[in-house]
Amino acid sequence: MTPFSRRGVIAAVGAALALTISACGGAAYAPTPTTSAAPSTTSAAPTTTGAPAPAPVACNNATQSYAALPSLPSAASVGGRLTEVARRGYLIAGVSSDTLLLGSRNPLTGQLEGFDIDVIRELARAIFGDPDKVQFTVITAAQRIPVLQNRTVDVVARNMTMTCGRWQDIAFSSEYYHSGQKILVRKGSTATTLPDLTGKRVCAPNGTSSMTKLKEYASVIAVGSDTHTGCLVLFQQGKVDAITGDDTVLAGLAAQDPYAVVPKSEPLTAEPYGLGFNKEDKAFVQYANALLDQMRADGRWTAIYDRWLAPSLGAAPAPPAAVYGR
């Protein structure tokens, strides 16, 4: 069954699933907290030998990464962690299993799928010539940095925003998706952004950057929920008029509700996503950046976007440009 036909199945049962998830206390869309302390991860992994971590540098552009390799050489020849991965025979990637369209488990096949999953499969294809040579490890948003630091995984692809603060703890690839805070409304609504919702009730998860931004608009009635899924339940019950959050998250919600849409508009915030790596793995980052450059140029990035996000967010934008020089 194609992703688009599956989308029809998901849309048909979306309301019932959302209500069930809410009643069970599930969090299908983990909010990004305004402040957080990631818990330590108990899983241990061997320490990797290799080049020392790059010296800290001033950060005035979180999307600036290490220069891409001029080509994609044999992974075994690169050295460091990438050579270890090549010798192991498979890649270990930390991903989400409950962020629809980015990384979620297909209820029909049991397989993980989405935009982030396809990007990781392309990385496995580049290393091994086989997109299936990857072991996906499901992690929470709070675990993204710890599992890289203790080397439980080789790479994280879990809609992680690149920030200067996070560069102190891990390394990032070049930006592979540019997200931003938008709104979800009912089809037929003329509203395209928060200022258009004067006097309307708009939902965002409590304690998140989305709620912080929402509260800047005094003319809009802010309604909190535990998760974006909880917001979807309120939206489907008619208790709120709109939902706000990252456009990728909203696209996943819209895929569950045939009467919801994410209007085309300029985002209220900038949320650049990068693949996460251990801070010591500069050569691995450079290899990944070479791959991402190829994907931008040869249309693979656009094809992945069209497969997962275009039905909810519209035609693919230009891929985010790589920024190098770190």
C-alpha cells in the first residue's frame, strides 16, 4: 500500500485514534519544552577512539556545520566512528516512533516510516549500498543528546532544532529541514497565521516554546493541553478553533483529520533541523554533509518531501541551503 493510500486510512480513523490516545494519556507528539533537563540514559556503549573533539568555537549561526567532504569515499576509509560503523555492518539511528510523517510506526506493516526515516535510509545506502542496513532505536525527545554522548546510537534524526547551546554538547549536520511555527485550522477558514485569529481559541501544549509564542498575541485566547494530540482532540470536539506548533507536527495532525489544513504562510519562528552526531565525530558529519549536498542537487530531498509532507504542507520548497565554515 502506498503512503498516500495509507494516509486515507489514517484520516478515516484519525479522530477515534486521537481520542483513544488522549484518554490513555499517550503523547504522540512530544512538545519541545522551553526549558528542559534531559535525563541520563542508562544504556552504555564502548568509547570510540578517534580524533579529539574540535575545540569550542564562538557560535553566532547554529546552522553552520563542518565543510562537506568533496565526494563520498568508502566509509571504511574515512576513519573514526564512520569506519567502526562500516566494519560493524549496520548503522544505529535514534528516531521517533510516534511523530506522524517524520518518524512513526505504520500500524499496518509495523515498520517505521517518515521523512526522518527516509533520510537515515539514504545515509545507510551511502555507507553500505543498502538502505536497510540500519537499526532504528526509538528515543524520546529528552534522550536525543544523551544517546549521542554515550554512543548508544551513531546518529539522531528526530526533528531536532539546531541551537548554539546544543552545539556545546553534540555536533550537527548541515540543516536538512527548515521548520517553523504555524497554525492548523479547519478547511474553509480564511486564517493563515495567528494575528488572523483575533478572539479565537488556539491550542498549544503547555510549557512549550509554541505556547510562549502564542501568548505574545493578546488578542488570541490561548488554550493549553498536555500534548499536540490533546490539542487535536479539543479541535475535533470544537473546543478550540486552531492549533499552533511546528509545521511538521501540524502536518502529522492534518493527516489524521480530513477537515484540517495547515495554511501556506510565513512561519512565526525558525526551527532548523539537523542530524545529530557525537561531538567527536567531525569526519562523520562531513560525510553526512556530502550526502545531503547530493540529495539537494539530485532531487532525492524533494522526492522525500513530496512523499511525506507535500499532501499536508503543499509543494516542496527549495531544500535548505548548507552553511559551512565551523
